[in-house]
Amino acid sequence: MNPVKKDQAAGNRRLRFPKHIREEWYGRVYAYFCVTLLIVTIVSIVWFIASKGLNPFLSGAVSVPELLFGRTWSPESEPPLFGALPFLAGSISVSLLAAVLAAPFGFCAAVFMTQIAPKVGRRFLQPAIELLAGIPSVVYGFVGLSVIVPFLRNNFTGQGFGILAGTLVLSVMILPTITSIATDALSNLQAGLKEGSFALGATRWQTIYRLILPTTFPSLLTGVVLGISRAFGEALAVQMVIGNAPHVPRSLLESAATLTSIITLEMGNTVGGSLHNNVLWSLALILLIMTFLFVFTVRMLERRAGR
Amino acid sequence: MQALIEIDRLNLFYGTFHALKNISMKIPEKAITAFIGPSGCGKSTLLRTLNRMNDMIPGTQIDGTVSIAGADIYGKDIDVETLRKKVGMVFQQPNPFPKSIYDNVAYGPRLHGITSRQKLDEIVENSLRGAALWNEVKDHLKRSAFSLSGGQQQRLCIARALAVEPDILLMDEATSALDPISTLKIEELAQELKERYTIVMVTHNMHQAARVSNQTVFFLNGEVVEYSETEKLFSNPEDQRTEDYISGRFG
Ligand SMILES: Nc1ncnc2c1ncn2[C@@H]1O[C@H](COP(=O)(O)OP(=O)(O)OP(=O)(O)O)[C@@H](O)[C@H]1O
Ligand SMILES: [Mg+2]
């Protein structure tokens, strides 16, 4: 045996903890530390939002139904009215409509990239979509403001601001989410599945819509839910094109507002601890709860897809 | 016996790689023909030319003719989907669709336009009976195909292929992923099926070829070395290389 090695072995024995055990121990402590920090952060954020957001209800100033179903938002009036229905309606309609608009495009792009022209797809379409995902939301908002809003104003009734403008901007923003998840799902298809279908005399289209789409459906839906979730949480771009009028919209072309846009707009004008400020936290709490619901839905879908 | 498939001076290239070299043979109707040979010699490639599954591999080039029942399947007026309906295929790995047992078998008929529930029920039952699976699954046709064992899945794939009423059944090492009992079941099944179908199977298992097939073709490096009655090929091969291979002296 090499004498140097022997020496080392003896040294380690004297230390009682060989090097690799010590290293393992350091690694463990470090990992636990990070995880603890993470959990503390998450818990304190939730705690903070909840304690502020629940305040208006606990103090009796506003009731939950009043907030959820009230149609009038006038924090300055006497007594102040905090009806968030306009924002809920705005948020929900823009996100859902954006998903409805973006999903078919996303699926088609994914089918094209994986089934029809994988080479072109990987060379051109994929980078383009990744680029789309990387554009900051203020840029989307700006483009929406200077292209979509004037277009709508010139071609339809109204000022151009509203649900439709918000939907159009958001649908482009969530397209990358839906497309990339759909692409992953389609390219991770079990080997031999498509061949099995072709061998029975199926055409490519039959294989896509009878086998591939149904098989990947839960994953496709996951992408859509994540897209909706992103749209729901998007503030800046929407705020720039939606018009920010706090009433329940009657048409797609009428100015409206969302939960996020009202928070960003009014947060700066309120005093910390005031009722108005706390009610904005309640809106944030609603956003948080919605996010939990989305995450939960995605989990369920993934479990279904995994089966 | 009449020849159903006639292959004449067939050459196949994957890009520049010459995978099948000047292959000519006649495959008889309603019999089992086995392809044997060492790995990479082109058995699967030849099998896949029979239902044109190689079409999907970019860079594949073919010359020579393959005709089935007198029609050149690479001819201009051939519809690939119709061809594949007539020439069913079972793969090495069982590949059931992630659907119910029923929907797996009904997949093919539905593709080809059958929608009547009653008709589909009938086809599903007959195909599953044909694949010797009916008794095991008749009470839970709605269950996922993945709830079946590997051997059952493979028989389901056979049922799925039978459901479109093919004339020819291609089996590419269909039992190599299965346990001995499932293998035996599928071999017995093949024996029954040859009454009605023309079967071409690739196998690595010499005993299997000897047990079930009527004709055996021995391939080496993309060429046919020997093609004869199974009994003759195994008991009294003409070519030294065949003899070496079947006696396990090279591989
Ligand atoms: N898609 C392909 N592209 C290029 N070469 C290929 C392709 N498929 C097969 N080959 C080559 O063609 C030759 C024959 O392959 P084939 O799959 O027909 O062999 P095989 O006899 O079925 O082998 P095994 O018993 O291992 O399944 C091999 O040398 C293989 O490398
Ligand atoms: Mg093979």
C-alpha cells in the first residue's frame, strides 16, 4: 500500500469523522438552513397578507359578501364603499378569454413543432416563443397601448381601452406558457404510440386528434391553467390597456379594471393601516387564494396525467 | 401454397447505408414465415417495408418491387392507409394506447368509419376472442389497457390489429418482452391465426422459429442467406453460415 494513503487513513481515524461524513454533514446543515429560510419566507408572506387582508372583515368595517359582490367601489365616499365585484369580473374575464384565445394557437404551435415539422419548429418557432416569454410585461403593455388600443378605437365603438384590449395583450403573454407545456407533453409521448396508430392505417391527422391530443389532454390543460394563472396575476400590461374604470363591464370594449390593476393603481395613494389600504390587502388575499387554487388544480391535473 | 407477398430484387438504403441487399422471395398465404438472423441484419427493416412503415424514416430509399396479392405496394396508385389496414403489425414492446381495453380495439374500426355501437361491440368481442383475451377481460372492458399484464397487453395489441380485418399480420419480436407462459400463449395463438391470416414474424428465438413457423428465412448483413421449409432449414441447412448460426456457433 502507498505509505501516504496509509498516513491519511490513520489521520482520519484519529479525527473519528472521515472527510466524506463531515462533508455530508455540512451539506445537510446547509440544505436544512435554506429550506427553513424558504419556509419562513413563505409563511411570513402568507401571514402578512392574511393579517392585513382579514383586518377589514375582523374589524367589521366591510363584510365578505359586501366585498365579493358589491358593485360599487368608492373609497372616498361617505361612508366608503368597497365592492370588488368589478375587479373580480374584470380579472376573471380577461384571464379566461385570454386562455380561450391563446390555447388553440398554443396547441397548434406545439403540434406543428413536434409532429409536423420538428426541424423548422426547433430552429425557428421554439426560439421565437422563448423570446416571447422573455419580453418584459411593460413592453407588452406599451405595444398594446400604442397598437391595439388605437386599432380598437378606430374600428369599433369606445375608446379602445377595455376587456378586449387586455385579453389580446394577455393572450400573447401567456402563449409561451401554454405552448411550451404542450410541446413538452407532446414530445414526451410514449415511444411506439404513434407507430401503433399508423400501423392501423391512421393518417397523421387522425393520429393527432384521435390519439395524441386525448392522451396529452391533462398536460395541455395544465398549461392552460398555468396560463390563466399568469394572466390573473399580471398587473402592469393589463393596467396599461384596460382603462381602469371600476365598474362591472357590460361589453368587451368598455373600460374596466382588474384586481391587480386596482392594487397597483391605488396602493400608492393610501396610508398604511387605513381601511382603504387594508381593503387593498384583502384584494391581494383574494389573488393569493386564487393562486393556491390554480396550483392545486395543476397538481390534480398532473396526477391525472401521470397515471 | 400460393404466394401472397412477392419481393423482387429489393434494395433499401438508410441514407448511404445499404440495409437490404437485392432481396427476392415469395411469402406464402395462410402460413407462418419466420425471419431469423443476428441483430442488425435487416429483419425489422424488411418487415417494415411490407406495410411501408419505413416511409416515415427520412432518408430511406427503396428500389425493386414488393407486391401483395399482385399489386405493387410502392406503386403510384397505392393508398398507404389502405395498405396498412390490410397489413397489420404487432411491435416488440406492447404499445397499447392509453385508453380503455374497449377503445383500444375499437380504435382501428372507428378510424375506418365504423360508428355503430352494436357493430363495434361485435368487432371488439370477435377480435378479443381471436386474440385469446376475451375470457380474461370481458368483465372489465372499460378498464385502462395499462391495467393488463405485459402478455395480456401484447394480446390486446394483436386484437387491435385483428379488429381492422387485415390479411397479413407482421410480428416483430412480439414475444421478446414477455415471460415464457405469455410467449407460449402467443405462439399458440399464432398457430390458430394462420388458418385465416398470413403471418410474418421476426424472432431471435431459434426454438420459436422451429416450433411455430412453416418457412424460415435466414438473413445476414442485409442479404438472404437461406430460405426454405422450417423443418429443412433447421435439420438440414444448405449453407454453412446457416448451420453455424442455428447451432449457435456465431451470432
Ligand atoms: N432509421 C434508421 N436509420 C439508419 N439506419 C438504420 C435505421 N434503422 C435501422 N438501421 C440500420 O439498418 C440495419 C438493419 O436494422 P434492423 O432494425 O432491420 O435490424 P434487425 O435485423 O431487426 O435487428 P434486431 O434483431 O436487433 O432488431 C442496422 O444495421 C441498423 O443500424
Ligand atoms: Mg429488429
